[in-house]
Amino acid sequence: MEWFLKVVRDNYANFEGRARRKEYWMYTLYVMLIFIALSIVIGIISWISSTLGGILSFVIWIASLAILVPSLAVTVRRLHDTGKPTWYIVLNFIPIVNLYILYLLILEGDKGPNEFGPDPKATENQNVFAGQQQENNPFSNPTNPFTNDNN
């Protein structure tokens, strides 16, 4: 839920910068789960009362309009992470070509800074063994077993 809130609350209409794959796909997952759950609830309520179901359908339509801007923004930032310009989002509306956009959304972003900003994974990319350097790890500080360090 943290990734969904990061996009909606912190970057609602932010079309600048870069978004990592995890940010984009976790946001997309949460949007899908929320709308599937709401659709199930509205379906059950519509079965009970068609008037109330119609009203709730209108509410979900308004919610989808509210979520449109952050969805476009995170997609543009994700395209920026792969080094592609903002206007590539228009390719989503062309059949078959939109598969190329899906490929770009799946593709790992550029390492290091590009024309759209610094790498959002910069701290992870600097040291690939960051999680393995612990004090209790016997291999993090190798010593020579053939020297006598007790003197």
C-alpha cells in the first residue's frame, strides 16, 4: 500500500523525474486490486438494489477519473526511467504498438543518471553486495589463516 500512496499522495501530478519498476508495478497491482474489490461489492449491491448499485457505479467512475492523473504520471516517469520521452505514452492508444510500451514498462531502467534525472535505484546500484556485508558474516572480512595475528 506504501507504493500506491507514494504515487497518489506524494506524486499525484508529477510528470518529471523517474519511477522504478517496483513503484510502477506495485501501484498498478494495488489499483487493480482496489477496483476488482469495488466491482465485486458493487455487483453484490446491484443484485440487491439496482438504484444503489447505479449510484455506486457512478462513484467508481468518479474514482477512476481521479486515479487517471497519477496513473498517467507514474507511466510517464516509468518511461523516463528507460530513457524514453513523455510523448511515447500516446503509443498506448495504437494497437500492436502498445505492446512496445508494455515492453518498456517491463524493461529495467537506465543505470545512472539520464536526461530525466538521477537513477531512483542509485543507492542499490552503487554497491551490489550491500546486503551481504554484515559483521557476523565470516566472508565479509577475509583473513589469512596462515598468519599468526596473536603476537
